[in-house]
Amino acid sequence: MMHLRGILLALWLGLITCAGYLLYFRPENARFHLGSWYPLLLNSVPFGVIIGSVLIAVFATHLRIIGIISSVMLICAFIIVHIADQLWGSSMGSYGWIVAFLCQSIAVPAAAIASLLAGSVSLIRLLQFHSPDRIPIIAAFMVIVAGLFGFTYMINRPPDIERLLQTLKSADAAKQLETIHLLRDLKDARIIEPIIALLHNPDEPFYLRSAAAWTLGNQGGESRIIQALIAASREQDRNIREAAIFSLGQASQNIITEQELQQAIETLAHALTDPEELVRIAAVQSIGWLNDKHAMRLLINALSDESSLVRYHAHEALVHLSGQDFGENTGQWKTWHQESQ
């Protein structure tokens, strides 16, 4: 009975944590944050503190002061971050960003550790010394079923695209950047035009425009996407050109018309002459995704690039496309390519 109670309680805590996490973040946000362990850990901290505090309050009266202190620390940290954000903004390097970083790095983890440690002690004491009647099994099963139902609903609920597109118009660049990252994994026709407009807006900072270019690469091979990326490949900023060239390779895999495919190949071929190394690397990687007769020739020519990284990626792409490996020997690659025509 004691082991069963422990399993049920552990399941209950886990389900409540997951449900609370998904309720706190919209589904599209949850997908983004679940992709990285640090944001997941950081954003799950409040629920860990809540659970620990509840355990302390109910089962361990002598540890309640720890629960109170950790809860107060967490609330104060959130209030301070909110005030700093309103006063100085949250852009990287600003005072608001520094305050948020310190709170998230020191105050919030400290509150979570204190609360969860005390809560764990309370849980151990509960399982060791209290009678089975303290946590009725039927009630635990009901909580688990309810948690599973809520968790399934939150996972399957469609993302709120319209809300994200409204956030994309925010004056806060940090919120805009996060929204663009969220939209990158969501394929929806409503996303394309606002992202293209942001990409072509010279008044937007370069990092938002380059993020917009990265996002377009996942949206398919529509004509408007291809043309927008080709235009962005001529931008002055290196970051925008790199993102546009890389995304053009992704999008070109889904191009329907031969004419646009040739336009994309010409753009990628021109990018191989770009003065920036990272742009040429992006071009080589993009060419490697294309099933086109000109791709091999362009990659072989890239083996003569002055950059060792460009040559490395060109070689990797050639091996992937051909199944052969002649190292960086341009002559052997050309001979093989001519014989295979």
C-alpha cells in the first residue's frame, strides 16, 4: 500500500506540473520551449515551487517557513522583472534584461531548490510515518484522470496564429523575435505575408529580418516565398543574406516550376562568390539539398574556395549527392562528373 501511494503521488505531481506548464504557456509556446532543456527547466520552476510549498504546508508544519520564504522570493522576483521590463525594456543588454537574467539565474533557482528540497523531505516523511488513509487512492486516481484529460487537451489544441501575428506587430523587439521563432515551426498560409513584409522592412533591426528569412524557409516553395528570399539575398547585411540563402535552399526543395528553380540555382551560384564566408557556406549547404544537374558542378567549383570551411561543406554535399568520395581533389570530381553524364 505504501509503494502504491508513493507511485500515485508521484504521478499526480508530475501530471499537475505538466498541466500547469501548458496552461501557463499557450501550445505554440510550449512547443518552442520544450525544444530546449534550459527554458523548460526555467519555466517549470514556478510549478515546482508551488508543489513544494503545498507539500510543506500540508504535511510538514516545521518546514513551513521555508515554503513561505521560497514563495515570497519567487513572487518578488517576478514583480521585479516586470517592473524592470516596464522601465527599461527587455532587449538584450538593457537594464531590464540584466535584472531578468540575474533573477532567473539566482533568485528563481534558489527559491525552487529550497521549496523542492523541503517538499521532498515532507514527501518522504509522509510515506514513512502517515497512515494510508491520508491520501485516498480513489481521489488520487480521479486527479490522475483529470490531469491526463487536461494534458491531452492542451497538447492537441491548435495554436493561436492570429494572436501570434498580433504579437509580431509589438513594439518590443524581444517579443517579436520570440514570436518569429514560434512561427518558424508552424506552417500556415496566414504567416507568409506578415513575415515577408517584416523581411523587406528596412526600418526593422537586422536580427528580426534575418529571423524572418529563416522562418520563410520552413513555409514551403510558393512563388512569393522564393521571390522574397531571392530579393533578400541581395541585402547589404551579411546576416540577412546568410539566412535568405540558407532558407532558399530549404524552400527550393518544394519548388513546382522549372523557371523558379533555375532562378534559385542562379541565386545560389552567385552567393558562392559572396565576400562573406558564412554566406558561401550557406550557399554550399543549400545547393547540396537540390536534386539538379547543375548542383554537382557548383559544388565541385566550391572545392577551390579559399575557405577551408566552405571546401569542407562542399565535400560533404558532394559525398551525399554522389555516393563517391574523392576528397577535395577537384580534377577527380570533374572526371567522375563528366563520365557519369
